[in-house]
Amino acid sequence: MPKIVNHEEKRKLIAEAAWKIIRKEGFEKASIRRVAVEAGMSTGALRHYFSTQDEMLLFIMNYYLEEGKKRSLNKDWSEDPLLAVEEVLLELVPINEEKKIETSVWWIFALRSLTSETLIEKKDEMTNGTFELANSMIEILISHGIISNSINVKLEKYRLSALIEGLSIQALLRPDVYCPEKLTEVIRYHLETLCNKSQ
């Protein structure tokens, strides 16, 4: 009887094994052979999922993206629009260990994509996604009459996207300063500055 392979478990095992090596020794040390050993698999079995380092990084990025999407789908969002926007934006910054891993993978991926044809399309998709999400959050605030009339909405969409990206990298580089409480405080303050005073 053929052995049943749980591909979801394999993907998790590979992604976590690869990230363990990258975190401790850097991306260049995460060869396919080395990741195979760490994951307890043969090199041939690992090549079923990818054949180059860049393909492996794309694989890891997609794995953590899917994990983040699953988490969002299972989350109970606030009914208050302003609070719901805050909750969505906090999902994009590293406020816990799980999100620190996802954010770290993203920044390694983003830097690598500058010189990799394999990764550039996904990088563009991801950066566009952050900008479009920022757009959506501003549109939600507009639709509920929360945005102040004095706000330059077009520029604010760029500013909110840049704020989230900036907070993400600062939280990785200076976790002592940009702790979860500070990230929450900054995002909340920023949103409050956009609001009508009557809200």
C-alpha cells in the first residue's frame, strides 16, 4: 500500500527547517542539501518542492503568507470601524514571535528580490498588496465619515503604507524601543490624527 504523504506537514517542516538555518547562519548557508538534512528529508524529496535557493525563499515566503491569511480568517474583528482598522494594521507589524518570523522572512525576501528575477514578481505583488491594503483602510474610514475633511486622502494612502513598512523594520532592528505596546500606540495615534474631532 503506497505511503500517504501529508504535504501540508511537509511544507511546514521544510519552511521551519529553512528558517531555522537562515535565522542562525544567514540565507547563504541555507543550501538545499543543508535544509534537507535539517528537515530529515532526502535532497531529492526536497527538490520536489523547489530546486534553487531563490525558489526555496519564495516557498518560505508563500508558506508564511498562507499562515497569516489563515490567522486573519479566524480572527474576530471589532465592529467599530476605527478599532477594526487598527486591528488590521497591527496584523502587518511584528507584535509577537510569530509575526516577527513572518516580517523577517519578508525583509530577507525583499532585499534578495533586488537581484533575483525569480523573486521580483512576488516582491512587486507584496509591496502592491501593502499599498492596496492601506488604501482599503483609508476607504473604510472615509465610508464611515471618520476621516477629517482637512486630510489629503491621496497622500495619506502613501503615508499609511510607509508608516506600516517603517514600523515593521524598526520593530525588528530595535525591539527594545519599538515594543508591541509602542507599535500599538503609534498606529492608534496616527489613526486618531486622521479623524474628525466629533468622532
